Amino acid sequence: MKAGSLKDLGRLRDALQQRERAAAEALARERVARATAERARHLFASSVGPVHPLPTPNLADLAVPRPAPVPRQRELDEAAALREAWSDEVDLESLLLTDDGLSFRRPDVSPDVATKLRRGHWSIQGQIDLHGLRREEARDELAQFLRDSKRRGQRCLRVVHGKGHGSPGRQPVLKGKVQRWLAQSAEVLAFAQASGPQGGAGALIVLLTG
């Protein structure tokens, strides 16, 4: 600001003085704030007393890893394809062994496997009961059961199809169909009719691939 007269010079002086007063007031407020904060810090320190850092805890990391993602849709698609591939018309008579009890095994499976299945050589790790199910329901349930058992690492299973006492003509409707489905499943190495305590003619003991 230029002073062209004594009056202008007076206004310039007043403006400078006002600016100096404002700066002095701001500095005073800052000093008061710092002093207040310092008093509060001292008050807190005197109230709490001496402090020491806590020791590092020697604890295990208990973070649980997330399970691997399961391809649900792919499993559903594969199960659907498997069910469609199972035929009720396959000729099973040439595949079944009936020398000392109904049984089935793949060509590369040892003959004594069926005998061991009948005698309960392996502990049964899972079971499904298909009683009362319609053909399509039983096929779907059996396919899913085999897939779930294989995923869980279960190899020796019991499949209960019933003896047909409640069916028309007292004939086991599902028995022959279950045998055909199992014989067409790539997961099945062998199966045999269960012994009396394990279900007899109303159940099969199934051995899955490893």
C-alpha cells in the first residue's frame, strides 16, 4: 500500500498494527494450547505411573486355513453324465460270479477280493439305504453316494437295496438295477452279496478304487 498523504500514512500504520496484533494473538493461543497439552500429558503420566512395554506373547498362530474351493457345478455335471450313462438293460449275467455267492469284480481284480468282501474282511466305512426310492431317485442317490464316498477316501461301503418283501410279487425291484449300476461305475472294483449279519440278500458290500 502506497501512502500519498498523511491520512493514507495513518491508515497504513493502523493496518500494520492490526496485523501485528492478530499475529501476536495467534502466537499466544498456540502457546496456551501447547501449555495445556503439556499439563495434560504430565497429569496423565503422574496418574498412571511408570510404564513398561509388554513382553511379546509366545503364542501359536491359530489361524485356520480356508478349505480349497469345491467345483460344485462340475461335480453336478459329472454326476448327471454318470447317471445318464448307467443303463438298466446291460447284460449282467455274464459278469456276475455265483460259484459261492453273488459277487462281481473287475477282470484285473484278484478272485479272493469278493470272498473277503463277503466275510467282512474290511470295515464298512459308509452306508446308503435305497429302501422306498423310485428307480430314478435310487440311481441319483447311489451315484452321489459313490462320489461323496470316493472324495472322503472311503473304500468299503454297504448298499442296502432291500429284499423286496414290500414290493409287488415280493420281488426285489432295485436289487438287479443296483447290481447293474454298480457294475457300470468306474469307481467300483468289486461287490458281493452281504453276509447275514450285514444284510444278507438285501444288501451288497462294495469296494471302491483307491
